[in-house]
Amino acid sequence: MWDTIKKPEALRAQAQLTSGVRAGLSWAKIEDELLDGLPDGGLNIAYEAVDRHVANGFGADTALRWLGKSGDRRDLNYADLGAASSRFASVLAGHGLGRGARVFSLLGRQPEVFYAALGTLKAGMTFTPLFSAFGPEPIQTRMEIGEANALVTTEAIYRRKIEPWIKDIPSMRLVLIVGDDAPEGCVALGPAMEQASPEFDTVHTQPEDEALIHFTSGTTGRPKGAVHVHKAVVNHASTGRYALELKPGTVYWCTADPGWVTGTSYGIIAPLVNRATLVIDEAEFDLERWYATLEREKVEVWYTAPTAIRMMMRAGRDAAKGHDFSALRFLASVGEPLNPEAVVWGNEVFGLPFHDNWWQTETGGIMIANTMEMDIRPGSMGMPLPGIEAAVVTVEGGNVKPCKPGQIGDLALKAGWPSMMRAYLHEEARYKKTFAGDWYISGDLAMQDQDGYFWFVGRADDLIKSSGHLIGPFEVESALIEHEAVAEAGVIGLPDETAGEVVKAYVSLNPGFEPSEELEKSIRGHARKTLGPAVAPRTIEFRKTLPKTRSGKIMRRLLKARELGLPEGDISTLETDES
């Protein structure tokens, strides 16, 4: 167990004040304090994210700071973003699309994804982002399930992945191509926006009107389309403020791809609603570029993924030397549980710990978090945010029973928070199965300690049962990467006649280390000392790389399938899960 990271006394004093304020927060109060709303009880995400700031005199504030792969740099203020999103909305309306139409985007980190998201929502339509690195089949499947009416993408992506089958989707009416030229049958977005009006009256959507569809593949089967409504912006505003410390003018960098739910909820909506300044880097991960960006742009709040953090750790502490990170005041992690080693490493290298949090595509926003003023217990996901009631429970016959502190059970949330998904598209029975009474059962296993901190154990279908012990792969993986040689680890359970299951680990090594029997014994010895012999891996296999999802999660299920010689299923589906 790692030592608790104590926060400075000034933050501890702030915690007493803040906890009192938060204790009195209700969703209605959060909405009243952080949002403006529309007349007659209307609510529209795009209005809250952009247009109200312009109306309130903040149009000149910088909204986006875009950094191109080749060194290009472009700033847009809130007035610019308001006008561009209005032009996009005008383009949609000019092609006959109306309220309720579904607009899909297939774009990288570029300004047009902001125009598309906000313009779509402003027009009272539904926005659905897709990951631009998907292959043709995953894209087509999602557009069929979502009954797409429009798509915005690049010419290169369209010709490689879309053109052969787009006519097979009967609901499709419009394809917009970023740039000044477009293939036959498509519309070039550049000229279309130049000709469109920069004035567009935001559609007065209601809080429960459909706004966003995010696809998640889960563990098996066809992708699930989680439906979210405009009222989700209440959660986006609240979590941006209280979980990520976003305030007007905060320089903020979310490294998530815009095709994932994080890239929309916390790469677009939450920061803009809180009037922050977003740094958007078009390029993929490059260690020196990232460190230089943090320094040059004076990033204050940084939201990134455990995979990226582990890659930085692998490069060593010396790689960060010589950079000025003094502007940073809050670091957070997203996408998968954060290993304790990474929390401590962040504190040593940046002078600040990474703050882990927990949420899913289905929850629409952060539910449990380590906030700025909290003491950090490395490995813990933190505590529930204002308005969220979370519990560790057992479900028997549809009845929910709370677990005792220290007992492993299902992580559940009391239904009713604003960003809770309202449906799975066309799958009502599947949606209902995620609830037991008025509790949402997440499918994740967790434990709550005596002080109220929540600890992630693993997905329910990843849990290893060995000789009466319930073993969470995450705990074992975290212990393994504490060893100086181990860069990444994936842990599975294999059938065993005596124990039921035994633990096997796959590890990739840090530079300077080579696989050997001696090293394998050293790593196993470390694990046995840290975890005990009943939990430590029985065997360890060295791999150059470990299979991962597109969002960087290690694919334990694929490791197990390959180990047992089982069918690996639809790998294109496996590679898309980010929930």
C-alpha cells in the first residue's frame, strides 16, 4: 500500500470550506449557478458552451488554441467559435436537415470537430463522434445502428473507408468534406460555411431532448449506442468545475481523441461551458512535443490517459528535466484505472499527483473523483462528486444490498443524475438489465474503505477466483509495474483443476532490460512479497507489446482467448471499447 499523498494546509483549509459548499449542492442549484438556460425552461448544450459567453460580454476570450502537426498555430475566441458553429448549423439547415436529425463526425483533433459538434447541437440535432482510426466495418455498423442522416469527415477518410458503402445506408442525406473540394455526391465544407450565415437562432431544445449518442462496444456483441440528452450539460458543468478545477480563463489540455466520449464531454463541452481556454494538439503522442507544449502554452489543468503516463514513465524522469512545469496546478487521468506507481511518479516529476477518477460512457460524466483538496490515496478512484450517490453492493434476485467496508461488490450509482444515459439505441431490454431497482449497476467491481474512498477491483467478467480468493487483475498489474523492469502488465486467470483458476501475467519491459529466467524470478518474487503468494502470478510471460484497445486499455480478454486457443471474436469490435 502506497503512502497517502497529503495536500498542503492551504488546500486542506479550502477543503473544509468547499466541502461545506458542496454538501449543500443540488442539481437545481448547480444548474442555477453554472448555467444560464433558455427561456421557457429550455436547455441547449451549445448555447451554454459558447453563445451565452458571447452574450455576456466574453466573446473576446480565447476558446481554442489549435496546434497543427507541422507547427501551425491558430487561436479562436468565443465569438469566432460562436460564428463558426452557427455557420455549420446553417449549412445543415440549408440542406434540409431539421430538428432531431443525427449528424456523425469522423475527424481528428481539428477545429472543424468543434464547429460540427456545437453547430449540430445548436440546430437541435444529435451529435455522434466516431474515432477516425476505425476501419470501414466499425464505422458502417455504428452509422447503421444510429440511422445517420449526415456525416462530416475528410476526403482521405471518405475515399478509404466510406465511399464503397455509404449508399447502403438509406437514412444518409448529406456528406460534408472538410476543405475546399469534395468528391462527387459530397459537399465541400469550406465554401459551404463561407456562404452560410454566421447568425443562427439556437433551437430551444428541452432538457430531455436527445443531444448525443456515444457508442461503446462493451465486452461482447454489437456496439451499444448510449443516448444522452441536453440536460447532461448540468453534469458537464459541475464536473468540469469540481472534478477538473476548470474556471474562466483556465488553460486546459485534454489529450483524448474527439472520437471518444472523453473527447466530447471533457475535450469540448465541459471546458467551454466553464469558459476555459482549450489547447488542441493535432499530433499524436510525442514525449518531447508534449513536454514542450505543457511548458510553452503554460497549461494549468491537464487531463490525460494512463497509457500516456506509463509511456512517460518508461522514458524516465530525466526526459522531463529542463522543462518548466510551474504553470500546472492540477493533473488528472482518464480512460482506465490509474496504477498507484503513476500517481506517485507524477508527484515526483511534476510536483503534483495525477488525480484518478471513474466514469463510463453510460454515465456521461465523471461520477467519482480525487479532487484538488483531497488527500490522495494512490490507487483509489476517490469519492463521489456532489449529487452522486455511489455504493458497493451485491445484487441478488433484483434486490440491492450494501457491502461492508473492505468487501468487494458491484459498483452502483443511484439513478437520476443529469448525464445518465437515457437508452441504448434499439435495445430496451439490454438497457433495463443495467438497472436493479433504482440503482445503475456499472459492471465494475469495487471496494470502499472505512474512510469512504472507492477502489477499483476490475470488470466483473475479469475477476479471477483462485483457491477461494477473489483477485482483481488491476491490483496485480499495479504491483508488477512497481518493479523497475516492468513497463506494462496484463493479468488473466487460467483454468486449474485444484485452484479453480491461477494467475498468469504478461509483461513488457522497460528499455535496458531483456527477458531472462532470472528476471522472471525477480518479478515473481517482487509480486509475492507485495501481494502474497495466493495472489501473485504463478507464471509470467514476456511480450514486446501487449494488445490494447484503440483507447489504450490492455485487452485481457484477447490475451485469454489466445492463451486458451479460443475464438477471438470480432477484433474490430474489441478494439473500440472505451467505457
